[in-house]
Amino acid sequence: MHHTSGLRDQWGLFVLSGEDFQDHLKQRSILSIARAQTALNFDPGAEYVNQPGVREKLRPSGRRYLVVGPDKVRLSSADSLAARRDVALDSVIEPHEDGVATCLLRAGPGLAFTGPDPSAGGGQYWLVLRGSAVYEGVDYIRNSLAWISCTEKAPAMTAGTGGVEIAVLQFPRALTSRTGYASAA
């Protein structure tokens, strides 16, 4: 799903309002400017690219749209996750030449795990989808999001008491003018 509000960002609105950056900014000033806008930068709303007719509306661009069916991202029930006795890394989007990839990391209760190497791409977001995990004494519960730079090692974590399922969303490596996509470190 792609969702955007269409609202202009606060700095663009600030400039459009005629205010001077030398003035001190207050949240109520930004909110007042945002409420006064009469147009949006783009059409707001969600586009579900797996719905009929939506793919046909996508125009060629420098962006990629990778659509994955629901069969690739089924989460475990709480009971089956709690009964799990292993760690698995299920591919959702196979790695592309530029490093883009997505996988679902699943670990049973109390199991230690490490995800894929972030240097294979341009860094990763780890999103806890179900259960919890512990990293350096901190509990990462459902909907916790962490950024792992491509220069860092994948974190070594331990699944919580009910197990954990984490979406690992890997970004592309940087495009360079001389070599195309940067090589994996």
C-alpha cells in the first residue's frame, strides 16, 4: 500500500506564507499556516496496487513498484508462533541486482537470531509484525521499527516469550555515476 496525505511540508508552507525564517517558529504558527492552505501538492489517498485496474494507472518512472501477493506474507497465529522451535528467514521479495529485498524473519520463543547482512543493500528497516524481541536489554514490541545502516552488522536479538516475526525491508545500494550500483561491501 502507498499512502500519502498530499499536504505540503511545513517549510514549503512557511515560505509560501510570506513569513521570514528569522522569525522564531512555533507549532501553532505551522498549524495555522497548514490550516490556511487551499491546495495540495498531489492527490491524497491510498493506492492499493494489487486491486484491479490500479496497475494500469502506473506510469513509467524511475521508481519501481514491487507487488507481493498475500500468500508471501502470511503471519503465524499467536499460538503457532509460540509453539515454534526454530528460526526461519522466508524470502518475500528475492534479492535484486541493486540489493532490494524483503524477507520475513520468524523465531520461536527465547531463540537467538541474526538477520540478513545489511551491507548486501543500502540498509534495512526491521519492523516487528508479531510478538517481540530483545536487543541490548530493550524490548521491541509489535510495530517497533528500527533502521540498520548498511555499514552496521545485523543485530543479534532474542525472540520474546511469544516468539517474533519481523519484516526485514532492504533498500537498494547507492547508484554511482562510474559503476552503476555500488557493490556490496
